[in-house]
Amino acid sequence: MSNEMAEAGITESKPVRGRPPGTTTTPHNLLQDVWLQVEAARAHYKSPTGQLVSVAAACRRIEAGGGLIWIVAGDRDSIIDAMKTPGSSLSRAQRYRVELGDRGPQVIPDKNGPVIATHSISYAQSLRSRYAEANRLVRSNPFIREAWTNMLNNRLGLPRLPRNKW
């Protein structure tokens, strides 16, 4: 910083890094959805001895199935109109079509497709990173851990744990 700038009272600041606040486009419950889906996959693909598969293996299985996609439901014409409106929460949504592939149903980008999605995670490493972020949240907050574990048990058809087990 030059002496003239210092004398004028101008201070040097570091540039701000990252995405500006309020511009994120991810769904508000993304971490919850990722954590529940990965934990359900871990339970679904557990070994014959009953041991859960690793998080990385569960993420690879989810990736092989096409990843996670947040689909918008409702009146399709209204949603398509909202997609055309600049600044709308659906302005970045994309359209897809579903095809039956060799690995089961797959969602493929198509500008005229009937399926509308706001967000997707299609790579195992991205999914694993989001899971790690969600798992930090679960480990740090016992109320979130209880709620999400109960949701997971409901999804898997398991009984809820008693409150004193937390």
C-alpha cells in the first residue's frame, strides 16, 4: 500500500472469496436428502455379515444409478412458465426425460422433457463431499441426529430408537 493511500485513510482489504451471499441455488434440504440417501444405500447394500458398506462405495452405487436429482412436482404448465420468468426460484431448473437403460431408469437432459429438476448431483466424489458436510452437522447437533436417524429408520422400516439412547 502506498503512503498516499495510507494518508488518505484508505485501507487495503483482501478480496472476498466464494459465492456471494444469497446466490446459492441448492435446495434448502440438500444436506438432509444427501445424508438420508447415502445412509439408506449403505444399509441396502450391506454385506452378508451385516456390515454396512463404506460411504465411498454407497456413493459409487448411487452414481451408477444416475445420482441424486431434485425433481419439481405440480402443474407442469405453471412450472414451465415460472422457468421462463427471470429471477424466479425455478429460472435455473432444467428439463429431463426418463429412459430405461441397461442399469434401470435413467434421467437424460432434454429441453422438451416432461421431468423438471432444480438440482442434481451425478458424481460420486461430489456426493461424498456433500455427505461429509452433512455428517459433520449430524455429529455436532444431537437434535438433528435424532430427527434424521428417525427419518432414516422410517424409510428403512425400522423402529425408532428411544430418546434416552441419544
